[in-house]
Amino acid sequence: MVNVFGAARPHHAYFFANRRANCMKVLVHDGIGVWLAARRLNSGKFVWPRDVGGTLTLTAQQLDVLVLGLPWQRLGDAGVITLL
């Protein structure tokens, strides 16, 4: 993993989604080792960013919304998701 993604940093999480975007895996480096968690949506897709050249930093609220499968990019003030 380190050779492919660079040096894994302690207390960081690395998110991956499959092509259909209905399954997400998270690798978390806790300072001692790496943990793997997976989440699959029964219906719908995770709202995944497109063409991110490098790393993307999310707020705690954005992460919560992403894991639920909601459009985290539209998260506005007071945790309200805005419609376009």
C-alpha cells in the first residue's frame, strides 16, 4: 500500500469506492496499524468526487454525510443540504 499511495500517515483515513459507487472501503491508520472498514448501500450510490488530482480533505460533517450516501458537496451552513 505504501508503495502505491505514498507514506501512510498516522491518524488519517483513505477512502475507496467501486465502479458502481455502491460500496466504499476505508483504510484508517491508527498510529500502530491499519484498519479496514466497508459499507455497501442496498440502493443508490455514494456521491463520489470526480477527477480529484491528489488528496481531498473533508470536514467531519462532510464525512458523516458521505458515509450515509448523501450529496456531501452540497452541505451548507448548519448542516443543511441545498438543492440545485
